[in-house]
Amino acid sequence: MIISENEIHKDYINRVNKALKFIDDHLDSELSLESIANTAHYSPFHFHRIFKAIVNETLNEYVTRRRIEKMASVLIHKKEVRITELSLQYGFNSNSAFTRTFKNFYGVSPSVFRKLNPGKYSKISKVESKNRKEKSIFEKYICNINNHLNWIKMNANIEIKEIPELHFASSTHIGVNGIESAFERMSKWARSKRILDKPETKMARIFHDSFKITTEDKVRMSICVLTNESFVEEGEISKIQIEAGSCIVGRFEITPDDFEKSWSGLFVWMNENGYKKAEQNPFEIYHNDFRKHSENKCIVDLYIPIEG
């Protein structure tokens, strides 16, 4: 049997996806090239080359970035965790080594980064961070909070729900470019399996990274079909699940351009109402095809898993 180049590429993606999940689950452990390559069933040498080709980062660059981003997420959502504890937990020999690496990513120290929550954290120049006054930070913070809360009040119906375990067919996508094509490929696959014929089947998206702490070209997400139908994993299509638990659920009817402020607003609502994000990933479930809506709007539920 002749295996096509496209099938080989899908197999590469499927194996690298397994490695990415392994890395995310073991960020606070020692991650050797051998252990990660073994997860993907490749030799270390072969895996290193394939990983760089698919993810566009070396394995070491990716692991370092994911650890820093994980620590940034903890700084945002878990104020009680001390920075020194965090640096030791994720493998840094000293707090100063962690601070240097963190500043290379975000342009500010971990303590300043924590104070700036909940802004959107792309790179902040060192000059800008030095010159910014505490008063202007505070005023901008309050204005930002009020704008987000007003948006949520006008555009969302918010509930706290206990959700059951959810099962998805998924395909990994990295970066914001090409998202529409990724959804089209997933829906085409689901139609070919007659999964979309079921009324309870929904398109969905799971975020493994946050736009607050990861640049747009590196944000990893799963483009999904929510389904209880059984299916066989093949090529780039794999099974993924979200555990049962408590979630903040915001129902929105919005244009594609409104997703960013809807997510930001929902996280602000979470903080203002005293909830804490759980370890599980946020996700979206869609109830329509926005291209068939009279105003090109998505009817979508945004889910933030929270601690019980």
C-alpha cells in the first residue's frame, strides 16, 4: 500500500499533538528530549526535527515558553502563590534566573506583571514600564474594568453551571491565521462521518493558551466537534475531553470581531464576582453558523471552568 505525503503529514501532527499534551501535563517536572520523543514514538533525533518543522520552535524553546506562560497564568489567577515558590516549582535554580527569563518574554518583572492584571500582555517595552506612573496604571485599570463589565451587561447572559464530562473530536491549530479553514476541515470530516446529522452535535473550540500571555501566532487551540458518537482517531483527528465540573457560562450573540472583548469581559466578571479559574481550559460551543445569520452573528456559549 502506498502512503500519501498528506497521510504522513497528518501522522506527524497526531504524534506531535501527543507530545504537546505530555509537555503541558508535566511542566513542573523534568522534561528530557528522550521522554518527550518516547511519547510520540520517535527517536530523539528524528523527533527534534519533526517538532521544529510542525511547531516552528525548537523543543527547548517551546518548553521554556510554555513554562513561562504557565507561570504568568498563575501570577494572574493565583495571587496567594509567592513568586519564589513558583520559580522553584517550574525548574529555575534561582528567583533571579526566573526574573531574567520572564523579562525576556514580557519586558517586565513577574511582580510588575502581576500588578498589571488584567491587561492584555503583549511585550511591554522596558522604557515604557519604567516611565509609567502608578496613578495612570490604576486609572487605566479601573476604566478597563468598567468597559468590560458594561459590555458583559449589555451583551451576555451569564450563569454558573455544573457541566457533565464532554467529549470532542478535535484537530490542533496553532495561531490565529487559517482558523476558518481549520473549522471547515473539521466540519467536512464530521459530515463525512454523518456526525453533524445529529442535532445535539455542535462545533467548538478549546483554548490551550491564553491570548493574555501567548502571542497570537503561537496560541494553540483545538478545533472541535462536540459529540457523543463513537469514532476512530485518524490522521490529525483525535479524541479530547473536558472533565465534569463548575463553569461560568456566558451566552453571546456577537460578530466574529467581538470575541476578544467578550472573553476579556467574562474573565473580568469572574474576578469581580470572586470566582477562581480552574486548571481546565476555557472553551466555546457554537449554536449556529454565523454565515447564515441575518447579521452575521455567532450564537455562542463561552465557558470558563472554575474551582468548586
